[in-house]
Amino acid sequence: MTRLAILCFLLGGAFASVSRAQTAEGVPVFRVTPVGSSITFNVDASVSIKGKFDKWDATLTFTSAEATSGVLDIKIQADSVDTGSGMKNNKLKGKDFFDVETSPTITFHSTKIEQTGPDTFDVDGDFTIRGVSKAEKLLLKVEAAGTGSGTIHGTMAFDRKQYGMNKGIPFIKIADRVAVNVKIKATRTSGPPVSLKQKASGL
């Protein structure tokens, strides 16, 4: 190999390293804070059915500073459901509802993020419960955008019967629609702000 070829090879490697470093530096990195975050649900019923999940994880990752490049992943431990009632908890964990022995996790993986306002987003994603996956939409609103940290408020509704939850609870009339509320506190730990429309800076 000639000296010129060696020099070109070394310079090419150096520029590639710089390019990778610049790319890494140009990506916002967020950490989700469990304290102050929550995932809750409620169902219209003759007897109140609402609760929360005590064990879950969420990640928000970006491949660029553009908000539309973000990917939101939520993974819930189904057996951590807490309605405040042991009877309701056991019923929801059973085969007629979450079926936690066969399908221990409930997940949401975003496939598209679209900004609909200065601090609002439509998030399309794959929602999986009881091992059944369907496309659902999570509506997000970001509180305190532009501060380096913020709270993401999300709402989603799904038809439980589309996921095989066709039965009810004895003596309780339950609606088909289940409303889910997500509250995620996220802090940007490195990288630039997320680029948002109609704002000079992002989270």
C-alpha cells in the first residue's frame, strides 16, 4: 500500500469518527423519571373500575433532533394492576381479562409521531395486550416544553372486546371502552433540544 493510500485510509477513518461523534452529539437523550410518572385506566361501569399499574418502564429515543424521529416505548407488568380492590385485581389478572400468566406484559411501541400543535402530538403505535396487537393512537400534550425537562400527558382509548376481553364481572355492568392515561416525566440528559414547530426550542 502506498503512502498516499495509507494517508487516505487514515483520514477517512478519522472523518468517519468525527461524523459519528457529531451524529451522537446531535441526538437528544432523555431519561424517564419514575417519581411523578404514572399509568392509570378507567372503565365506565355500574361499579367504579379504575386503577393504576405499579410496575412499568418507558423510553423516549430519538435518531435526530426532529420531534418526528422520536420513538416511545412503554412496557407494563400486567400483574402489577392495582384497583384498590383485591377482588377486582384478581379478576383483571385472570384469563377473561389481562391473562397475566400467558401474557405478562402490556406494551405500546410508537410507529409514527406527528406534531399537531405547539405542544401536542398524535402518536400512532402498536398496542399489545393479552398477546393481541392492534394499531392505536396516543394523544400527547407536553408540559414545560423548552425547559430541558417536562411532563408528557397522554390519553388513549381502546375497545376491550377487540383484544378478546369479551366477558364481564359478576353483578357489574362494564362498558367496552377502556380509557388509558399516561403521565411521563422526562429529563433531557444530553444532546440538543427537540426541534418543535412554532417554537424556538424543544424539550
